Amino acid sequence: MKQEELMIIGAKIRYERIKKKLSQEELADLTSLSRRAISCIECGNTDPKYTTLCSIAKALNITLIELLEPKF
């Protein structure tokens, strides 16, 4: 993905996580990822795998399509 897309997805994950009142650590526990991995994804510093995005969407109780939508 392009850097701009990674930043948008990361911002969307952060937005949804905060909306659900979850810390990065709590989201990490729900997804079996590390807190650092969640942080890197939210900052747009890493290109997450499809399965990782599915896991995050499931933990946030949203669809993958909602997660990848650029609108908030």
C-alpha cells in the first residue's frame, strides 16, 4: 500500500480503538499482536497483512470494509 493509505488506515484503527475506549495494549491482547505492532500500524509505519487487518476489525467489532473505508 501507499504511505498515504497506510496513514489513513492507521488513523481509522486509532479512531475506532479510542471510540471503543480500548488502549493499544488491550487491542493488542484482543488481536494477539504486540502493543508495538498496534502502534506501528496506527502510525502508518508498517503495511499490515490482510489477516492482521481482519483480526483488528474483528476486535473492534467492525467489518473489514468499514475499517478500510477512508471516511470516519
